[in-house]
Amino acid sequence: MFTNLKATLKFYLLIIVLFSITINVYGQSDPGGTINGVVQTNDGKPAEFSTVNLNGKESIKVDKEGRYSFKNLASGQYTLTVSFVGLQPQTKTVTLAAGETFTVDFTLSADAQALSEVLIVGEKYTITSKKESEDVARLPLKNLENPQVYSVVDKELIKEQMALTLEESFRNVPGAAPAKTGAGMPSFFSRGFQTSENFRNGMATYLRTGIDLASVERVETIKGPTSTLFGAQMTSFGGIVNYITKKPYDTFGGEVSYTMGSWDLNRITADINAPIKAEDGLLFRVNVARQNENTFQDQGNNATMLVAPSISYQVNDRLKLLLDADFLSVKGITPAGWFVSPTLQSKSFDELNLDYKESLNDNSLVSKQTSSNVLFQAEYKLSDKWLSQTKYAWGGGAYDDLYIFDFIWQEESSVNRILRAFTDEKTARKNFQQNFIGDFTIGSLRNRLVVGLDYLTNYRKTRYDGLGYGGAVFAPANLNDLPSTPVIRMEEVQTILAERNTGQNITKESSYSAYASDVLNLTDQLTVMASLRVDRFISDGTTNTLSRVKTGDYTQTAFSPKFGLVYQIVKEKVSLFANYLNGFKNLGNRIQPNGDISVFKPQQAGQWEGGLKVDLSDKFNATVSYYNIDVTNSTRTEVRDSMNFTVQDGTQNSKGIEVEIIGKPFAGFNYVASYGYNDNKFTKANDNVVGKRALGTPEHVLNVWVSYALIHGKARGLGVGVGNSYVSDAYLDNTNTFTLSSYNLLDATLFYNQPKYSIRLKANNILDEQYWVSDGYYARPQKPANFMASIAYKF
């Protein structure tokens, strides 16, 4: 027995000895090495909060003394990159021997004051870098190289203004008048036209809610007809909105904030970036926001929930994958939309005999809405000249259910109440895009070329009842005796709907497109752009599940060209530009009163534009432009033999001037200012609208935001911001007789920013203006004076 035990002990002892020898042998073969160093500013101060990356994968932040260290490294070659928000990254390569300690120091291109300003004031310090976008031209062009006009609102400005929704960010866009559709989707007017569709990371969405800015990195608004690169189904002749979502980065960090305010506003957000395996390029980030708020009116409330995860994987030095999504749910009372009867004698809502805080709504009519977006993207570097970019986006939304009052101001003391009931609706939009992006020379001429294929399909299934259209359902509201006006509650609405047998309408559409766009450098200062899109649209029509009848199926082909010219009169500082942009809208066939079927061409818009762009580093950035847009192939009504025929010879003209200036004249002070003038009219249309302006389009829009923060001293980080938005009169009716009065919004913020936390206060609409805005169809009253307060912790 003891003999066996001794033999066993000897065996295990032998194993331990051999294992120890193995460890020593392998350990001595390549002992772990170290790379360390110091990162400092150009005036010799520690560059705290800068980041050092190793081989494009693992990253660490420097400490308070500016020191960093990577330990237990195998021998080999390593590339180190140091970065700080708003500055150009610096890269150094070293070869590390076994067990060696290698010191690599960095000196940033800015002094300690500049870095302090970035930390306290934000990334508005680097004004011009915010203008660069790969989505506007689907090419990596600088602003000065791009003949098209666009604006960018970055997350730092959004945070400073304490903006919560996408339409609030539009107040920084030249000539843009913000609005919101009845169902809550963001909307704005630009260059005489309205848009309520929004792109996400350059791809299609299909929203049934608003957009919470908690998941948004920046908002890009691209001006003018843009069908050449973005198609027809989601574009407006005045421009489009493309919002860029937050993406993961390679160090742990984030922010948690709480906001409270008027009308029981309660909001909590969390932005958490937690790399899964940073050294292997596997990164993760999630944004969450929960908000509850009542309305300033006597009835109304709203609750939203956002979850937005994002994951990226740098597979190797050629292939990068990205998967991100957002899911937003909304539950609450939908604000009513107002419009006026042609027989009404009153000319503005200033004459409405109704308390501004009276809604004529009821809190029992709860609507439930959702929007979802998913994006998959793969980028593969084919060579040092060519990149393959593959994108797939799915966007969908739902109403479960949606109840919107239409209030028709019929007479001075009477308002008709009509309820639009979407007792269920589902939407889905799939968008596949393949781009090949090249940067190469032919002879001595540099070409930057994108060639792409685009597939887009839409699906919508809806059950809709207009309770009051086609016959009175509810008693009108008597403005002289509101207590006698019956309240319309959910129980009554459900009883009426239960007696109806309404089928669902199912609509399917798709388009197949190909496009190419080339930017050619004739010299290092003169570039020309030429682009073309061919688009094949297929409408499968709308089928009613009750009648089994399908209507509206047709096909249509359209071509969309785009041309641009840029000359840098002062290289990389000042450029002159000109462009021709095209937009188109698909129009279906029409059955005429005599039974004939008219086949229409796509509606077309052509814009000529010219102007000046200035880029003086971080001190001053400006864009000034004049545009002229002609719309043709519009449809209008023509009376023949006492019958209303639809003909396609309508025209519209829109022209104007836009100015945007952004600057930082001295440390801590930033400003963003813009002005837009627009003159639009229908030049050939129905008799009652010829020479009239389009609904909701203001002639003048002026926006200014200035802020100042202390950079030195004990109060370092304390700042103030002041903004003003002016929107001139617009019209609520086609005949331009009912006016939406101009309004002037004065806002102010007081903030205290520190690298680890921030405290913010804001007063909105300080002048307590009572004003209405239109979404191009209806008008809605907006918030009077209100306040917000927030606290955030950054880690």
C-alpha cells in the first residue's frame, strides 16, 4: 500500500518538476515587454483624458500625469496612436525585443488651454471637422470640395441646447422651419418644400414615432433636390435629413443623466460604451432613454422608451462589420391638428375664442406607437484604392392604436370635431445598398468615384376610419359654451368602431436603382462632379382585404442627373461652387371622369445654385448661396364639359438665399448663426392657387445661438448660452387667406461643465410666445414658456 503511495507521489512530483521547467523555458524564450511613455501638450503640460491605442485594437487613457503603459507584450512590431477629441491623431511605430521596456512619448499639436476648452466647452472647438461627411456625397469629401450645401448639428451643440427631439435640432439649420406631423414624426420646411421622411446613417427608415436624440451623434441636413444619390421615395425637393447614430469606441466610458422640467417632465438616459474584447476589435455600446411628460394643455401626456444597441467588429485590417439598432415606443395622447373652413371669416388663430391651454381632447384616447431600425454594414478594403461598402437597413413602425382629432374651425364660435382612428397599422421598409468607392488617378487627374446599386421596398398595412368625414359623427364644439359640449371618450369611439366593418388596406412598392458619381480634380484647386441615377419604380398597388379590390398599380422609370463645380480661390480656405441638382417624385396613373386612364411622368425638380464657402480652421466657417428650383410635371385640375380632369402641366418656382456662419473668435466663445430667405409660388396650377405660396412655408427664418464658458480660474466650466429663432408668417390654406403668425423664440441656458459631471439649466420660450406651426397640412399650438434642469455623470 505504502509502496504504491510513494510511487504515486514520485509520479506527481515528476509532473510538477517538468511543468515548472516548461514554464521557465518558455518564459525565458520571450519574456513580456513593456511600452510606456508620456503624452503632453505643446506647452509641456500633461494631456489628461487623451487616449493611446495599440495596433488599432487595445486602447487606454493616460493618467493625470499624462502617463500610459502597455505590459506583458510579446516581441514584435507595434503601432501606437494617440488621440484627443478634435485633434489630428499621431502615430508612431516601434519594434519591441523580448523583455524590453520601450519608451514612446507624444506631444500634441495644441496647448493645455485648447485641450481644456475641448473638455469644458465641447467639440465645437473643431468647427470645420464637423462639416465633413461621407453620406452627403457617398464619398469622403471635405466641405470645400463638395458643390452641394449641407449643415451639420453635432452632439455637443445638441447637448448645450438641451435638445431632446430631432425637430429641435432643426433650429440650427439655415432656412429650416421645424414642425411635427400628426403622428409625431419630425418634419421641417426648407426652400419652399416640406419633408417628413428621415434617413438614418444614410439609409431608409419608416418611422411611426419621433426621434429621440439620446442615440444621435449628429444631424445632417442636405439642401435641395437630392434624388440622384438618395432616390425619390423619401426625398423632398427642399432637402433631406440624415441623422447619424452613436457608434462604439475602444475604451470603457459613458454618461448617465437625469432631466426634470415643466409639466412633470422626467427623463433619464444612459450611454454606456463597454468593449467586449477591445484587443480583438469587438466593441459594444448601448443608449437608453426613458421619458414621461404631461402637456401644457388641460389634456395630454406622453411616455417614451428608447433602447439603441450598437456592436462593431474589426475582423482584420481589411474587413469591418457593424450592427446597430434602435427601438422606440410611445404611449400617450396625440395632439390635435387644426385647419380652417374656406367659409371662415377669421384670418388667424389670434382671433380664436378658445383658451390657448384648452385642448378639446380627452386623456382616455390613448395611442400606442412604435418605431424600429436595424442596420448591418460591412466595409471591405479591396485595395489601397478601392473600398466595398455593403449596407442593409430594415425600418418599421406600428400604430396600436392611433387617435388624432382634426378640428375644423367652421365658424367663429363652432369647431367640427373629426377623429382619425388608425385601429392598427404596420409598416416595413427594407433597403439594400452596395457601393464601390474608389480614389485613383487617370494620368495626372485624380478621380473619386462611387458606383452603387440600391434596392428599396415598402410595405404598409393599415385600418383607418375617419369618424366625421363623409357625415357628422360627433357634435361640434361650441366655443361660446364649452361646458355644454359633450366630451368624446374612448368608450364612445370603440362603440362606433365596433359597428363598422372596415377592411385593411395593404400597399406594396419597390424600386431598383443604379447610380454613379465622380469627382474629378482638373487641378488641385478646380474640381468637377458628374452624377447620374436610373430608377425603376414598381407599385403593386393597394389591396383592400374586405373588397378584395386592388387599385393604383403602375411602373415608372426615371433618370436623375447631378453636376457640380468647385474652384478653391484660396486653397483649403475659400471656394466658389455651383451645382445643378435633380429631384423626382413618382406619380401614379389616374382614371379620368370619362373613363380614360391617364399615364403620368414623374414630377421633376431642377435646382441651379451657386455660392461661397469659407473654412478658416476653428475660427470661422461660412456658407452663402443662392438657389432657384423649378418644379415641372405637377398635376392640376382642369374643367372640361363640367367635369374635373387631371392634367400634368403644373409648374412651381422656389428661389432664395441662405447664409450660415459658425465661429470661435476667442477661447470659450462659440456661435452658430443662419438666415434663410425663400420666395415660392405656383406658376401654373388650379386657378385658386396660381401665384400663391405653398402651405406652411415662411419667407424668412433667422437662427442665432451663442455660448461662452470660463476656461480658467475657480469657476472654470461655468457658462451661458443664448439663442433666438425667428420664423415669419406662413399660410394654413392654399389660397393664402389664413395666416400662421410669425414667432420669435428666445431661449437661454446656464451650465457648469466638468470632465466628470455637468449641471445644466434651460429656459425655453422666455418671451412666452403663443404660436402655431404647420406640418404642411394642419396646425398645432406649441409650448409656452417652460424650463428644464439636468445633471449628468460621465465615466
